[in-house]
Amino acid sequence: MILRPRGAAFAAFLVLALAACSTGGLSGEKDGPFAPGSKPGAEAVDGLTVGHRLMAAGEYELALRAYYRAAAEQGATVDVLSAIGSADLKLGRLNQAEQMLRRATESDQTFVPAWNNLGVVLMNRGKYAEAARVFHTAYALDSGQSDAIRQNLRLALAKIQKPSYAPPQDEQFKLVRRGVGDYLLLTKH
């Protein structure tokens, strides 16, 4: 029994099915089965770069995955550890953030963003004295060049002297990227 196709719908389906089976797929590229715009042999974008872009977009869970990919590719560098800790901090995972940031500061004791972000975690956990010490270390390593770190240190010292002290409601803390894998905590007025 021979079926005779009727209608333009079947003809369109047949054309699309055959196009998808061709070496260029539906992309129109004749080079192979790669997605449109991809180039065979091209290197993937670095996981840290992808993670930083996702952090800037507010996609912290996806950023964390990208940072773990970077860790698998590059190893547990100070940049990667600090980035993972920063993503954990934004996700509210304070224990994990503290662990990663402590590892980052142990890996490179001069990496200012890791010290600063560790201080932020400690402040969020109510460990004001240790946070003040950590912010002091970050401020000294930065040679006092960052107003944000000075502000963080000032707030930590105020919390030690008066634990009920809270910054004004319009001051919100925010992690900001400063170069590749570097983050600072800034207040937003």
C-alpha cells in the first residue's frame, strides 16, 4: 500500500527532516555537526570568566558551577577559591564561604579580596572581633588605598564597641569584581 502525502505541512516536515540530517544541520554551515557560530577546535571560555559574568548577572548558583569547572581545569588557585567563596557568600552559605575564603587566604596571604570577603562572612556570622582583625589585615595589605575596606573595618570596630550598632538602612553591602577574580565589598549609599 502506497501512502500519498497531502498538504504543504508534510512537505515542510520532510524538507526540515532532511535538512537536519545533512552535515551542516539546520545551521547552514557545511563544516560539520557543530552548533551555529561554534568553530571546531576553538577553546572554551575560561570558567572564571564565565563565573564572573554570571555573578555580575546575579546568577550565583550558575556562577558557582562555573567556578567549580575552573577549579577542575586550573586547580584550586587563590582566584578560584576566592571566587567560590564569594559565590557561596552571595548564596548565603556562610559556612562554605568561610571555609573557601580561609583556604584562599592560606594559599596566598597577600590576596586582599579574599581577606576582605572573609571579613564580610565573619561579620555576617557575628564574629566581629575576628572580622575587624581580618579587615585590618586587608586594609594593611591594600596600603589603605581602598575606602571600602576602611569602611568595613570601621563598621567592624563599631560592632565590637557596641554590638547593637547597625549601619543605616540605606547602606547595603555589595561584592564588586576588581579585575580577574578580585572582589571588594562596597557600601551603596
